[in-house]
Amino acid sequence: MSGYFTEDNSVDAVNGRVGNEASPRVQKVMTSLVHHLHDFVKDVELTQQEWELAIDFLTRTGKTCTDTRQEYILLSDVLGLSMLVDAIGNRRPAGATENTVLGPFYVANAPIRDMGDSISLDGKGESCLFEGRVIDLDGNPVQGAMVDVWSDNADGFYDVQQPELQPKWNNRGRFLTGADGSYGFVGIKPVSYPIPDDGPVGELLAALHRHPYRPAHMHFLVTAPGHQKIVTHIFTGDDVYLGSDAVFGVKSSLIANFEHIGGKTGWRASFNFVMVPEDPSRLTASDGPIS
Ligand code: BEZ
Ligand code: FE
């Protein structure tokens, strides 16, 4: 083969330039990427006009990113890429709590509250008691687990989306488990809401005739020394968008029992988080670092 680029030899022409000194992981990732990218372009016979449209779309996606908005992660979310990477990186034994997307509305260092406290500071929505235990695979309580929670308010917005309208840290809090591993706090029964769809990702969803909604959920980030962190949500079982989450975050094991018990408590959601031990071999990719 001559070294010149042709339609037929395009993959080899590009991958043949990769230096032997490049790290094994870079070689593996980039040669596979070029392979699949060229196959895709050949499969759809991408036109010059479509290529320009894609470049413009990606450029605008980048320009939409700010300190508080990450349109590329949102793009990854709606393409199912975030959930796929998460699934590959968090294979867990049966019985362990499954992961799902973190989402753009997590804020670190939420106030540490006392067990039983309310995280709902705006007084809106239907009250809901969230309770359960953090345990290991053998059912033993995990003491000292930090249960970090956040949800939208009854209007479907997170506090950070409405800093002028909502109290800071509305519907957020951290709770530290005691010896019995139990947690409990008062929030609201979550409601479904649209992901930010006023940018390029929204245009893409519209072009695909897809809606932007996420089914109602409460976010949890559970961490404890010696255990793998759990990034997850629990979903209400009665949401119309459960089967069509815009970011593919629903797993059947994460649909919780929300029970209407009336009175001041309103609703009660029970869910146990099952943690697995930290495995240090997970921290290094088998082919070495990507640099
Ligand atoms: C969320 O649940 O907060 C979320 C996740 C992915 C994209 C947008 C929002
Ligand atoms: Fe959310």
C-alpha cells in the first residue's frame, strides 16, 4: 500500500501514523476510534453539508458551555454514552445498588443535617419521608456512610437553576449514618422535569422527535470508607416518563416504593443502599494511563 490516503485505505492511512512510543492505551483507544469513525462515515456516506452541520453543532455545543453548564456532558447523556461508560466502570455483584448518572445539578459540600431533618426549604410540594439503611452485601450496617441527597423542587427546578427564586441548598443535604446504618430525612415527592433543552442538545432532541423529560427521582451519592461510592437515584414508580428517560438513567432496581400514608408525613419512600468493598485494581486501566 502507498502511504497516500484513499477512500479504501483511510483507516490504515491514519492509524499507520501512530508512533510506537505512544502509550498502549492511547494506541488502543485512538485506533479504535478512527476505525469506528471512518466506518460510520462510510456507512452513511456523510455529505460535505452534513459534515459542516456537525462541525457547527459541535462548535455551538462548546460555546454553550460555561462554568455552570456542560453541554457536552448533556450531549453524552442524551446519546446514552454517559450511562454506558458508567455501566462499564461500575459492574457490581448481584444485590449491590446500581449506579446511574450524576447529572449536572450536583453541588459538593451541601449542609450536613441531622437525621430526620427536612431538606425542603421553600415549603412547596408534597412532603415525603425518605428512609432506609446503608448496608453491605452481607446485610451488615455501614456506619459513617455519608448520604448526600438532592432533588428538584415542586416546580421541576433545582436550586442552582433558580438562585434568585429558591433558598440556597433547597432540597439538598448530607446525612451521616450511625451504628445501625439507617438514614432518614424529609423531602418532597419528586416531580419529573425537562433537562436543559434551550441549547444544541435541545435542537438535537427536537430533530429526533424526542422529549427532554426525566422521570421523577431523588439523587443519592453514598460514600463510606472502604466501600465503592454509589452515585444513583431512586425513582417513583408512577411516572409517565419512566420508560423514556431523556438520559437513559432508569434501572428497574432503582424504582422505589413510594407509599402515600397521608397526614403530615404525606408520602414515604423506603430504600436500602447496598455497598460493595472498594477494589483497588479498579483504579488503574489494564492498558495503563491515557497519556
Ligand atoms: C439530573 O438528573 O439532574 C440530570 C441528569 C442528566 C442530565 C440532566 C439532568
Ligand atoms: Fe435530577
